[in-house]
Amino acid sequence: MTEGQDNPPLWQQLQACAGVLMAIRSGTSGTVAIDAVASRLRPGVQSLVFQVLRSLGSAQVLRKQMASRTPSPASDALLCTALALAWSDVEAPYPAFTLVNQTIEAAKRTPATRAQAGFINGCLRRFLRERQALMDVALKDPVAQWNHPAWWIARLQKDYPDTWQALLTANNERPPMALRVNVRRTTVDSYHELLAQAGIESAIIGLSGLRLALPVPVQQIPGFGQGDCSVQDGAAQMAAPLLLGGLDLTQKIRVLDACAAPGGKTAHLLEMLNAEVCDVTGMDIDASRCQRIHQNLQRLGLSAKVLVGDASKPQTWWDGQLFDAILLDAPCTASGIVRRHPDIRWLRRDSDVAQLASVQAGLLKALWALVKPGGRLLYCTCSVFPAEGRDQIQTFLAHNTDAALLPSPGHLLPLFGAKHDGVPDNPNGDHDGFFYALLEKRSA
């Protein structure tokens, strides 16, 4: 294995991968942890980390089989990294013996694991010798079978007794890449043809979307830098049409995107609206994330008022004028986007669901007061848990008699072509998990 600037040795990548896993286990998001990896290692490490996270349940159960006493955090992370990558012959990025040899090399070269290099070597050599027998025992544990925490599995079994297995299976698949065409600059058909000319196969979804047959780096997407399109999942592309559908868009309307960063939905609203007569505000509590809104709008040739503010405390930022339409993409467990962010399942705790549901209820209450009679609020989360969707809205409707639920998709599950609760799934096809409820304020 050649070492060099362009081809870092595998042991270094495994070393960095274990470091990312340690950071995630301590509560750091996978995105932040991967961004901290040296740039020359980052592409390879990201690919390895995603595979580790999708097989981490299996690896953790295997490790417990082979060592009843938990090793040091660094040794455990390196050992689980190797076991996760070597679990499947079909998906393993390297032969199992190569992964084992390079993991042992990483253990010897890392100060935090050097003292336990012999222990790591013993476990991995045993895995090579007894692989099938060890795996057969491990798979009797649901955590190893489904590669999700036990609490997550139990919650889905309760919430979705007929489809929980399919949901867990879907979470371990690679997600599709979807684009939203900027209809201010081009048409969906024209852009579809442009992609075809560039050798990029795609299918039209929804009103202004295209789902790519294979993911493509954004630098290779025609017109991306010029604002011809944005990367946005098919489920997320439903937000702007749902909120604006049925409103008279020829009249001046005030629109608020209350938790807007990084600005994809704000941009979609602007692409659908006449900027001459509409007042659009994008807001986020994090100033650095508001910069992302500015950057995304600038690339697309769009502009909006961007506020740094806490949506749950309107008294600190609201100008007193009611809104015709409010989009509340509320903070949530993100349980619907595990395919894209496989670290989420290992970062979350069961108690997070109730805590985030409380935050969502507070945001709903605060923002509902800002909706004009006859106006609308679209509540959405990228969660499949009913506590953050259906149950949340049922409670809100019970306490707000001036709120009417308009036809809404409800829970959209990442199960292509299925129906849920009698509601046809997202016409945008293969998509992330999402929840939508469109609320109208009755006139006094």
C-alpha cells in the first residue's frame, strides 16, 4: 500500500475514522466530526465512516461477544470500526484480512491504542477465524440485526406495527440525490434535457424536481454555480407548494420561514413568488447559519430579509404585522433523514423525542399568534415519529379552536411507492421521512 499525499495509507484512514466515531459517541454530529479530519484524508474517511455507522449495531454486539470488559474509548472505536467494515463481504471496501492488518497497524501507531494493540489483534484474528459463528450469534440481538439502538427499534415497532421492519431497512440504504429546478431561470423540461446532454440520467418528480439515477458532485452539475438548480430531497420540495397553494399570489403577501437555515425552503418560496409584490423573511436562531441562507440565496439570484432570532420569542424580533403564511420547519430528532445522516440514530436518545416535542409545541404556540385570520401555517419536521408529527398536531388542534387542518400529506415515510394511514405517499417518489400539516386560521 503506497503512502503519499494523494493516496493516504489505509491505516491512517482507519485511525481517523475511529476518531470520528469517538467524537460521535461523545455527542458531536458526524458532519462536524468529519469536517475536523485533515483534508487529504477526508473523502476516504467520510465514505468509511458512513459505512461504519450503518453497521455499527452489528459491530458493537460482536465486540461485546469477544470482550466482556469494555476497552478504552479509543480502542473500542478502532475495534468497532474494523468489525463494522468487515461485517459484510458484499459491502466491505477491502478484503477482511486487509482491514484487520491495517487496523492493527493503526493501533500500534496511535498513542491512545498502542497499549491495547495486542488485545485488538486478538479480537480481530478471532473474528477472522470464527466469523460466521460469531455473526450468527450476534444476529440474534435486534441491535445487530437492524443496526439501530434498541429504543429506536421499540419505538418504531409501537408506532408502525405493520411497517417497522421496512422503515429500519430503508434507513440503511443509500439515499437518492434530487434537484429542485430554479423555475425563475429555466424550465424543468429544459433542465432535464440539459442534464441528459451532460450524460446525467434523471427523472422528473413533483412540480419542479428531478431525481438523479446516480449521485453527482455538485461541481459536475450543469448550471449549479449559476443558480439553475438546488440540491433538495423530494419530500422537502413539497413545503413551498403546500404553503402557497390556494393563496392569491398576485396580491402582496407576507411570508415567514421561521427556522430557515440553510435556506433551501426560503429559496423555493421565492422561486414561486412574485418578488415585486411579496415580502419574504427567512429567520434562524444561529447567526452563522443565517450566513448560509444569504449564500444560498445569492447563488440563486434571490433576495429576502434574513433575521437572526428565536422564533419562539416573537417579542424580540416581530414588527407587529401579521403574516399571511408561515413555514415552521421545526427542530426535531431528524429520524426521517437517517439515510443521509447515519450518525443520527447513534446521537439521539429516547428522551430527546419528548424534549423536542416540547420545543415544537412552544414554537407552534408562539407563531400561531402571528398568523393573519384566513392565513396559513405549515408545520413540518423531518421526523417519522408521530410524537413530532401527528400527535403534535392533534394536541395543537384540541387546544386551538381557531385552527383548521387543511388537506395535508401527514407522515411521509422513506418507503418508495407505499401508502401510510390511507394517504398516498409523496408523488416525488423515493424520498426522506417527513411530516406535513397545513393549518388555516379561521376568521373571528
